[in-house]
Amino acid sequence: ADLDKIKFEDSKSIAEVISAVENFSDDKPDLVKTIDERAKDSKIPIIGITGTGGAGKSSLTDELVRRFLRSNPEQKIAIVSVDPSKKKTGGALLGDRIRMNSINDKRVYMRSMATRENNVSVSPYIHSALNILKLAKPDVIILETSGIGQSGSEITDIADVSMYVMTPEYGASTQLEKIDMLDYADLVALNKSYKRGALDALQAVKKQFQRNHVLFDQPLENMPVYSTKASQFNDWGTTELYNDLIKKVNDKFSDLNLSEYVEQNVSEETTIIPPKRVRYLSEIVENNRAYDKEVENQAFIAKKMYLIEGAKALI
């Protein structure tokens, strides 16, 4: 591993050093010490994204990266995505990049990592990997953890700004009391908000955030909880989340001066299929089947009447 050759434009130079740390750090502890020493004075912000499995973290990260690239044409961004290792086989899917469409850009570097352990949401080598990325000097680093349940607040020890991603289908309101990240997250994304009951869930999560952070002097609307639909192009809620994320990063790193994402002629009501009509295709099919059944019944009645008339004529 040659630390002097690490350059953001040469993705292979970054990948080789991260792989060396993952596979041989026990044999070469001096390498890890050297990396930590060189990166200790770095002022690159780390954005931590965590949440439950299947909440849409990767899709949301992709939308945030897309907005970053469009609003900051000169800046570079690095992504580390951690996926869980299976206890039975020891393997990991590393499927986060399947959901990402914006990373095929020279200003983006992405690395997938396995946890290599059970019941954890980050890799034991994540600190070294982040320090290696700092040596490549991107402007922002995003760390996406593997899907965790009600715990997993260790991301707050690593990230400068942390985000928790969840869905409206979290269960009873008492479940919110158990979510550790609602105590520590700077931002909360209620993703997949096209699902039924999303507005009620948004209110409940905002109230829980208000209670957890003792913000009773502030109105509920000011809580950093956002209704997002990462699967929808140019989603208004995702843009609002991104802009507030950029504000928090700029507040902590004033020299960075990142730009917010500005959309034209987009409102909160923009949606392809309204939540109340999510089943509209099913409704069409049900109506067609009901119509066909009624036609068959009417045809059967007409056939019987025809037979009766024929029998009368014969008699």
C-alpha cells in the first residue's frame, strides 16, 4: 500500500489501500497508525446515514448524491456503504450500488464494505477506510451503514452529521420510544411516504423527536423530520431534506460553503400516483371482473328465457 499515490481521480489507488487495511491490518499495524496520523487534521465532513433494513437508505443516498452533483459542479463526494455479513455463510451481498444511478461520475467514489461481524451495523475497519478517503481529499464523505433495528447509534460517534431513515410502517407509537437514533440523529427521513397513513406517522415521529430533544418551546413544524419518496424523481420532500442537510454541514464546516439544490416549478403536491389511489390498477381490474361476471349472469338468464320460450312453442 502506497499512501503517497492516493488520489481521488485514481479510484484503484484508494481501493488498494482500503483492501490492504481490511485484509492485512493485523500483520501491519504501522500502516493503520500512519494512515490515522496523516488524516487526523483533515476537515472533511462525514455524513452518516443509518436506518432500518428496507427503509430505502441506498435509494435516498442516490437522490442526495444526484442533488449534490447538480448543485455543486466542482465538488467531489465519496461514499462508503456497509452491508451485513450473514452468520451462516459469512458472505455479504454488497447490494447498495444496485440502487444507485448517480455514482457513475468522475466526481464520485464509492466503496462497498461488509461488516464481517454479526449484530453490528459498521465494519471494524470503517475508521481506517474513512481516513484513507480523507487522504484522497473529497469535499464530502457519506457513510451508509447496514440496516439496523432499534439500536445502531454508533454512527453518531463517527459522523459529523447523522441521518436516520425509517418508514411509516414502524408499528405502534410506543415503538418510537425504543428507537435510539431518534435521540441522536440530526435529521430524520420518513421515507416511502406514499404509503397509507404516512401523514399520521410524520406527526407522530415529529412529536417523538420533540420529546426526545426537549424542544417544547419550538413548533412541531420546525422539527427536522422530513417526508420523502426516494423512488420518485425530483421529490419535493427529498429536496427539502437535502437542503437542510447542506445547511447543517455548512454550519459545522463554514469553509466548505456547499450550495443548496434549487428546483423550478416543483411543489409539495407533485406526485405521479396520489396516495389515495395507490391501488387504482387493482380497482380497474376488480371493476372489469365484476362487469364480466354480471354479463355472464345476464347471458345465463337470457338463455333460460329462450329455452322456456322454445318449450312453450313446442307444447
